[in-house]
Amino acid sequence: MAKKFACKAIGMDCGFEAKAENEEALLVQVKEHARTAHNMQQIDEATAAKISGSITEE
Ligand SMILES: [Zn+2]
């Protein structure tokens, strides 16, 4: 089952949405987006927890 994540789900004012076959592949996209779009070189634990909690299945 595909996994989905939207920046909006964690309260970001951002239209980014990612979709991937599994959580690992999804997180790669999300981290890349966070780095390039939100200037987050590192995702801290609190944000990582929010992200995991906001991943939905499609
Ligand atoms: Zn974003």
C-alpha cells in the first residue's frame, strides 16, 4: 500500500505532497524536500515524530 505525506499535515504553509511505495522511500523524498524547501539540514526528533504520525496510507 502506498504511503502519503503532506507538509500541511504538520502545520506547514506549504503545498508539498509526497507519495511512495513504502515509508523509507517516502522519508527520502520528505527529507529532500525539507532540506531544499524549508532549509532544514537535519530533521530533529520532534519533527520526525510529527512526520511519522502524519503519514497516511493510500
Ligand atoms: Zn513543505
